[in-house]
Amino acid sequence: EWTKDESGHWHEATCEHKDTLGKKDFAAHTWNDNHVCSVCGRTETHTVTFTDYDGTVLDTRTVEYGMAATTSATPTRSGYTFKGWDKTLTSITEDTVVTATYHQDSPATQTDLQNPTFVIDTVTAKPGDTNVAVTISVVNNPGICSIFVSPHFDKSALTLTGWEFNDAKLGGQTTPFKEDVASPKLTWTNYCTKPITGDFVYATLYFTVSGTASGTIPISLTYNAGDVYDLYEQNVTFDIANGGITVSAQ
């Protein structure tokens, strides 16, 4: 009797030397028209990998040829509503990677906000535009001494070419922009000398828009616990109102 897995089939040794003999007569599967191996009878299968918008693997499933793939994964993303997967999953015929897609929620206006919030501006641009400015503002600020945030966007549609901090408001130390950084982070701290209060523009991002870009390209922020803190180095929680660049040929 054949022993089999997704890679092929073989006869297992049963003698006293089985641990050193390995896979006897190993051969790759020979699929017939029904996608069943004509030698060992295994049905052809493929792996479906479910990923989030940022490439994080959410789930993997092994599916028989021609069958549908399902997952219990429920993707979530701040400021967005899950729309579905980017590929049809009703008939899998090869190893497949699918990615979660989202609708961007309607941007909140600053007057709608009740909690401390980072607000990313939404602006318009044309394909190929350069130096497109997108501001990051701090709203309902209770008093902070540090901000460490990372911007996220579709790098095939937008290229981050620089940023400027609001030095007149911030003081302290900020990170200079560097090109070719895989995960850029905008950081500022004033070493808890005096908290900044009130609403203000934190920084301005500058982008070049791809010549083939269209529609609204979302720009979001993330930060970790402890990245935003007050005079006493206590964590301050901020909501995030995501924005983006709406690209139109007109």
C-alpha cells in the first residue's frame, strides 16, 4: 500500500532498517483527468493562503481540486469595513493567495470627534503629481510629550518622498526623512519637559502619485502602546481618522 502526501507517494519500509531507508520508490503524483493520482489514488489538493491588506497571513486551507475554499478569518482594519477577498474562491485549481479588501469608512470631520484623535487629511491629485501634501493633525489633545506613528499606504500607487514636522509647535527631537525605508516612522519627543496641549498639525507627508493610479488611495496610521505618552510617561490613547489621496484624471 502506498503512503502519500501532497508531494508524492512511496512505500514505507517495515524492516529493522526503516529509519534509514527513507521513502522507497518515491514518485510524484500522476494526475488523471479527474485530478486523482492514477498510481496511489490521492485527490489533487492545493493550498489557499488568506492574507490581510498588509500581507499578514490570517489563515491557510488545503482544498481539493475544483472545490471551494472557505475561512473563519474575519479581517478588521481601523477606519475600514471588510469588503471581501480579491479573488474568486468557488473553484480552486492551483495554490492561491487571496487578500482582504476593504471599503474606507467616511472620514470624520474634526467637529465630529470626541476622543483624542490623529486625523489624516484627504486631498485630491492627478496621476503623476509630485509633492502632494497630506497633513496629520492632533485633535482633542489632552497634553502629550511624545508621538511615534507609522503611515501605511499602497506603495504601488504612492511614493513617500518626504515629510516635515511642525517644528514651531513641537520643539524637542524629531526623526529626519530617509528614502528606501521599508516601514517609516514619524517620531517626536520633548523628553517630558513640557506637554503640548490643544489641537495642532503634527506633520505633513509628501507623496508622488503613480501615473497609473486612480480612485481613492487610503493613508492610515498605526502606533503601539507607549508610543504616545504624557508628562508622566503614561500612555495616552488616540483614535485614528484615516484619510488618503483621491486621484482623478480631470
